[in-house]
Amino acid sequence: MGVAPEVPLGCSGKTIPAIGLGTVADPRVDAETTKAAVHEAIKAGYRHFDTAFAYGSEQPLGEAIAEALSLGLVKSRDEFFITTKLWCTFAERDQIVSAIKMSLKNLQLDYIDMYLIHLPLRLTQQITKTPVPKEAIKPLDIESVWEAMEECQNLGLTKGIGVSNFSCKMLAHLLSFAKIPPAVNQVELNPFWRQKKLREFCKEKGIHITAYSPLGANGTRWGDNRIVGCDVLNEIAKAKGKTTAQVSLRWVYEQGASMIPKSFNKERMRQNLDIFDWCLTEEESHKINQLPQRKGSTLTSIFGPHDFLLEIEAELEQDSEA
Ligand SMILES: NC(=O)C1=CN([C@@H]2O[C@H](COP(=O)(O)OP(=O)(O)OC[C@H]3O[C@@H](n4cnc5c(N)ncnc54)[C@H](OP(=O)(O)O)[C@@H]3O)[C@@H](O)[C@H]2O)C=CC1
Ligand SMILES: O=C[C@H](O)[C@@H](O)[C@@H](O)[C@H](O)C(=O)O
């Protein structure tokens, strides 16, 4: 296995590597660059990778995995933990099994480890430009969509199923009818978006949280340097001989979540793995827990300022209240 410890996947008895590599580059990069970054990450010890149909990174990730297996860098497919996501244009009962099969083909895999509903909404058309027209954004028929997600797991196309960007309220509704409960909710989680309510709810219900944008998406269009440039985190980092990025990732790990920081830079991807043999003191955690809350990526910034999206955002924001 890789160098990252495994953390429990809720109460399932299964585990997930505590850290994985995110694969969305912004600005977007070509497939060869993504493939080369994944190759470097595998050499550094990463075994958990996060992708999505929408990212366009499934194919280069699949190629890098196939190459690592054929070179003997990794002995068996089972050593990897691969998450991918159902895109909103396929979020309908009768399209989901073919959507996962498409992702499997892109990834050159027989099964996925974790298949997530990417967002709590459906799109009736591909996004060609933003803002997306209001009439193209529809609510998710979660009961029938989840039934198809369960079918994916029952068919052996994925080992686990879960969701992404779901609120406590959405999860409670899902749990009320799910035959297979969601194993994961992948959400933004970092020292500036601490998701206290959501973390407590998920802990109680046995739903594992995976943190996206654990570094505040530094340098991307949907993020900024509020984490890597934060004086409080910087002070803690200096005292420990670490970087602010490492302090942020360590804080996420100490909340029991797994995380998927993206770095396509050889040194930084290695730096991000080096967070497991030291810890934050109570005082340091206390300081972090006082930082002002500010969410990075929002649905309205991706799709446009539509009322339905504003309602979802308001619901998601309640879950990060202190
Ligand atoms: N489910 C969802 O809706 C979402 C999922 N995601 C997933 O989560 C992943 C990670 O989230 P993302 O939003 O990309 O943001 P991150 O918080 O992981 O930040 C990534 C940015 O930080 C930089 N960076 C990485 N390591 C360091 C470091 N040690 N010091 C300073 N800067 C660093 C990277 O640049 P560089 O490469 O140059 O190092 C990159 O620009 C995505 O790639 C994607 O897989 C993301 C958003 C939404
Ligand atoms: O086209 C839209 C994009 O795929 C967007 O929804 C995602 O990139 C999301 O921000 C994520 O990173 O998961």
C-alpha cells in the first residue's frame, strides 16, 4: 500500500486512504500533464485518486494506473482507491449504469472504489457556456437516482457509493429510504470552512467525509490564498517547522476526514503526504477553530445566480455554522 494511513469508512468495516490526489487542474492542462502528475504521485506513494467524468481526467488517470501496473510500480489494482463521480447530465434513473460504464472504460478499470453523485442537481444539457440557462437546472429525483446507484454497487461496478455536496437535510432524506446508505459525502472542508454541523451529523450516521479544496484551492478560479497566506496558520507552521499547507491538511486529518489535495508539482505533492507523524496541540487547534468562515467554491459561481442554486447554497452554508 501507499504511504498514507487508512481511515475507517464510517461503520462499514472498510477503510479509505487518508489522503488522495485531486485531479482537477485550473487552468485545465492536457492529458499528458495529468498522466505525468499521476505517475509522479504513484511514485511518491499516493494510491487514492479523485476524479470525475466532468473533469476530463478519467482517461489520463486510467492510463497512468495501467502503466504503473504494467511497470510493476504497483503490484495489483486492489492497492488503488479510485473515486469518480456521476455528472449531472446523467443523473437520471435509466442513464446511471451506462454512465458508470463509461467512466470504467475511461479509467480502464473493472470496478470503481467509490462512485459519488457529483452535485445535488440534474442538468438537462451539457454545459457549453456559463451561466447555464435556468431551465437546464433541475432538482434531482434522488429516490430513483439512488436506486440506480445501488444497482451499480449490486452489479459489482463499484465497491461503494456516496454523494458530494450534500447537506445534512439532503442526507437525512436519503437515509430515510436508502437500502445501501451513502458511504461518503465529499465536501469542501478546511480551516476556513469547518463544516461543524455536517461533521457531527455524518459521524452520528456513519457517513465518512472526504475533504475537497483542503488547501482552499490556492491558485484556482474557485479558490484563493486564504489558507496558504493565513497568518495564524503560518505562525503555527513556523513553530513546528512545517508549511501552512501542511498545517491545514493536518487539521483536516485530525477531524477524521480523508482529503484529496491537488498538486501536480513533484515537491508539493510529496510535502502534502508528510503530515502523519506529528500533531497539532490543543491550543493550535483552538486557534484554527476561531478562524472566520468563508466558503470557496459555490454553485452559483459555477452555473449562474439562479434561485434554486441559491436555496441549495443557503442549506449547505447552515452546515458550517459554529
Ligand atoms: N466534489 C466536488 O464538487 C469537488 C471536488 N474537488 C476535488 O478535490 C480536489 C482538490 O481540491 P481543489 O479545489 O483542487 O483545491 P486544493 O485545496 O487541493 O488546492 C489545489 C491548489 O493548491 C496548490 N497546492 C497544492 N499543494 C500545495 C502546497 N503544499 N502549498 C501551496 N500550494 C499548494 C495547487 O497547485 P500545484 O498543483 O501547483 O501544487 C493547486 O493550485 C480537486 O482536484 C478535485 O479532485 C474539488 C472541488 C469540488
Ligand atoms: O463543469 C463544471 C465543473 O466540472 C465543476 O462542477 C467541477 O469542476 C467542480 O467544481 C469540482 O471540481 O468538482
